[in-house]
Amino acid sequence: MILTTAEHIDGKNCIPIAVISGKSVRTRGWFGKLQAFVESQAGGKGHAYLSELKKTEDAAFKDLEEQAALLGADAIIAIDIDISDVMGGFIMCSINGTAVKWGP
């Protein structure tokens, strides 16, 4: 399946099916928070936080693609990603896009 932030795909007639959304919320847990705190004191890249962020984003993309597959979509266009830290310990990722089928 093609995933893109573009609003169209060159050479394809994209027929919109539906606006879809994939979501994921994860927590770092107490050990992850401790690891992130230690990393923040040393400076540099926050590997613990980035690791959880990647897992959260991957789960949201998986959710988005599953929804598109259920609709019989060929691609998802106009993808927008929103990532937030919620309540000081949860990472939330919401990915929205338009599921499309190829037209004649």
C-alpha cells in the first residue's frame, strides 16, 4: 500500500473512499521514565523517549493501514501525523489520511 503526505499520486486517478485515522497511546512506565531522566541529565539524544515514540508511531501506522485494508483502499494520501505528550507520561500519536482507490 502506498502511503504519502501528498494530496495526489502522479499518474494515478485517486478516488477518495474515506478519511481514516490510526491512533496509539503508550506509556514509558517507571523504568522508562527513570532511564529518560538519567539520559536528560547527561544531555544529548533521549534514546528511551525516542524508542517509545517510534513504537507509538509504528502502532498508529499499523492501525491506519488496517483500516484502509478493510475499506479495500489502494493507498492513503494526505497523511498528517500529530504526536503529543499527554498527562506527563503518555505518548499519543494520531495519524490521519484519506483512503483512496485507483480509478480509471
